[in-house]
Amino acid sequence: MFKKLFASFGARKALPGAAARPYKSEELDLVYQLLFCDDPDLVKATPVQASLFGATPDPRVVQTIGEDAGEESRVRLLAWHWLRSSGQPFASREVLGIVVEVPLEEGLDALAAYADGSVRYINHTGRVAVFEGAPAEVAEQGKRLVHTAIALAVRAPVKQRMAPPALGAVRFSLLAADGLHVREGTFAEIARDKLTGPVLQEAQRLLDTVVKQGT
């Protein structure tokens, strides 16, 4: 039902300030915003938006979508976001995705993986790679990255989304039912930490796998 949720988004949607514009085109900035699955207004007038965010959404239906392990992870994240924003009670802390941001002199690298095996990569040059559960090696490594990040989410605090990190930093944004868990540090700090080090290693493996696909 929800397969085309992220195939259509509002090209004229106003982004929240210049700090949230890490790329040189509006289209890339929108792709970047979509990685976090926290702004339903980016999805323009689709049947999915009406089902989840219509005038009178049923919280029970939205929660059912959030809990449905067979649904797309990004759709589930939007459902949980709606429940939190609407003050609805919920108990889940399930981690459904991670966004890894690495700023370079030439621009921002952003790698996103979701629990259903879908993967997004925005290279600092502006090239974009999108994988929807295939090929298998990308999907499996994406799932492995999300699984490895679960332990980190328990320790990382819930925060509001911020501007992209500064040069020299690495940021993990863990996308969970209860909100955005963030851990940030220098490469050296991230690499030697017992929780973030394994996540960084799995992220590098995923990036290597993506690059091998010829993107």
C-alpha cells in the first residue's frame, strides 16, 4: 500500500533554515531531509499521507502501522513521529534506522540504512544511490548496521534534529519509535568507543558495499 510514499515529495516545501541545506540544490536538500522520516509535509498529497495524517486520523490505526513489522521502516517511523507529536501514549523504543553523516571539505556524505534493508546514500559530490531491499548484499549489510546500532540507541540521548555536523565530526542519528537518539564525536572518539566503534565499522562496510554497486 505504501510503496510509493517516498517517490513523491513537495519540491516547493520550505526547509527549516539555511543550516539544514547542506547541498547545492533544493532537490538534494529534500532528499537529505527525507532520510530522517520526521516531516510528513515533505510528502505531497498522496493516499498514504491522507491515511496517516488526514484531518481526523485514528491513533489506533496509526499505532498499528507503527507496530507492523511488515510495513516499510520509513512509513513506520512517520507513524511513530505522528503519535509522539500528537501526545499519544506508546511504549515502543524500536530502532528502525540510522543516518550517518560525515562532513568533508567538498561537502556532506550521508548514509542511511533502515531495518527493512532499504538504503540511501548521498555522496558529497551530489550523487545519490537508492536501494529498496536489493541487491541482497546491500540489504543485509544495511540491516546489520541498524542491528549494531541498537545498543548505542539505549545510551544515546533523545534530541531534536540539528544542523548537519561540522567538519571533523561524525554523527550517528538513530531513528527510533521514541525519537531521535544522537551520538557525535571526532573520528578518533567514535572509533575507539566500545559502542560507537562497531557502528562505524558496519557503516564503512555498508558504504563499501554500496560503492561496489557502481554508484
